[in-house]
Amino acid sequence: MFQIGTFSKLTGISIDRLRNYDNKNILKPTFIDDISGYRYYSEEQIAKANRIQILIEIGFSLKEIATISTLSQIQMIDLVKQKRVKANDQLLTIKRQIALMDYAINDLQKKDEFALSLNIKKIPSRKVVSLRQTIKRFEDEGMLWEKLSYEVNKYNIKFVNASWTYAFTHSIDLVNNEIDTEVQKEVSLIQDDIEDLKFKEIPQSLVASVVFKGGYENIQKIHDYVDKWIKVMGYKWNGSPFQIYYISPAEVLDEDGYITEMCYPIIK
């Protein structure tokens, strides 16, 4: 048998860690001298110590290791497979973080005005009342909001508290001056459609998001920036882009006070 100091050198496990393993019933000494209090380990325990080190290396906690001795071979295989799946998920996350860092570094070096402005987030599901029509110019969107406001007041439709507004651009036909546009506001209840007003539930969506303050003259630049980002980062479009108006022209006159979030549905 080996004293704890010798066993520590043979296994590469510090004395403090060996004592901790003893306390947690992971690797207990074969014998403890009642007089000196010295801990002694057997030759057979070197292999067990190495196994513990390997399990720690592949991501097992001490609590998990303490219970492993009771597992069958099949259970052990399943447990290691689960660890592998988790480790692979972490690897994908790290690779994504590195790619985002590289993109941010490139933007910052080019002094791009949208550097560090794009975020990936989930937009929660929501119930909405919707009005969809074709307009000739982007600025004509205001007429849709006026019509939506008139109709919801006419039929006494109730919005949810702190209801923000959403606008979708489904398609653009510049040749015929046709812009398929939909405006939405959140409501508390879904009800039957009323004339041009449609009620529906919008599912949760993953989006690339850019929030900006001020007028809308840079929206095309944002479109171009996000489109490039989506391609470079390996995402695909997953629906029509839309805007969330947190503070809109209906609330403030000065465009410097507008706060808008551009959302681009994406999927890997």
C-alpha cells in the first residue's frame, strides 16, 4: 500500500483532492492508521483514480462520479453519450460566438455604423388584429395605421397593455408600384374577422434584430447589412421582415424620438 503522499505522486491527484474524494465517497483510502491518521491506498486503486480523472476530463461532476459505480455498462454508455451531446452543443455555441466575434471585429475595423447592433432573439407569440393592403409608397403605410385605428375604435376592439405596433412588408413590386404591407396591433382576444380586419395568433419566431433611434432613412442600409450578415453567418430567411414600433410618428412629432426594431425571421 501507499501513503497518501506517494499515492498523490503516482496518480497526479493532489492530497487535498484525495481528501475531498474521500469525503464525497468517490475514492476512499483502503486503510487509515488509527494512531497517525495516515491514509493508505492500494495498488488496485491507481486504476480507479485514473478512471476518476478521465471522467472529470470528459465533464462529469464529482456528484455524478460518486454514483457511477452503481451503474451497469449499458447505463454508463448512455450517460457518456448524453455528455457527448451536451459537449457538442457547447462546441456549436462556442463556434457561433467566435464567428460573431470575427464579424464584430471586421465591422469595428471598418467603422461600420451598425457594428455590434445586431442581436439574435426570439419574438414571443402574440394575438393580433391585422390589416393588410397594397400601397404604392413606403410612406403610405401611415394610411394603413389610420384605417386600422379607425376600424378598431369603431368596433371597440381592446388592445393589450403597452401594445406595440408591427408592420410587415410581404413583397415589393417596384415596376407596378405595389408594396404588399400588413400592420398589426396586439389584442387580448382572438375574435371573428370584421371586414378587412383579421384576427390571428402569430407564432414565436427567431429573428435577427436591429434596434435604432431616429428617422427611417437608413432602413435600406439596415436591410442590406442584415441580408449580408444572414448569408455570412449561415442562416436562411424564414419569413417576411417586419418592424416593431416602440415609439412611432403617432406618438411623437420629432423623428429623432422614434424607436424602431427591425426584425428579420431566420432559421439555421
